[in-house]
Amino acid sequence: MNFTNHSQAGLKVGDKVKVSRRGTTETATVAYVGNVEFAPPSKSLVGLILTGPTGKNDGMVQGVRYFDCEKDYGLFVRSST
């Protein structure tokens, strides 16, 4: 899975990004940037809201709410910034 951000200033909530996975590319909106309880503290993750129900969550993972979106529209990816 890859995602692309065209901003020179790094990722921030509200940015539009491209997510490539499973042979397709879709536009997503950044909803969260930072550390999460389900990954090591050295790994900053990006929470995305996808345009379709191809994600893994609704912005909540293991009982912690990071952002809000519809069921299966949320996805976390590693930050490359």
C-alpha cells in the first residue's frame, strides 16, 4: 500500500492524498496524523477517510477514537513524512 501527498509542508488534517492498494488508486482525506496506541511510539501513522467502504474501521481502533467516519471508510497507514 502506498499513499502520495503533494504538499511540501508535510501532512495535515484535511489534506487530500492518493492511496494505492489492491491494484487501485483512490483519493482519501487525512483525518489524523500522529502516534496511536496500537503501534510503537516511534511510528507516526496517518488516519485516512476513504471515498468508499474499502477501509478497516470507522476511525476507532481497539476502543480508542482517533477520528470519525462511516464504518469501513477509515484506514491507517504509515507516514512517510
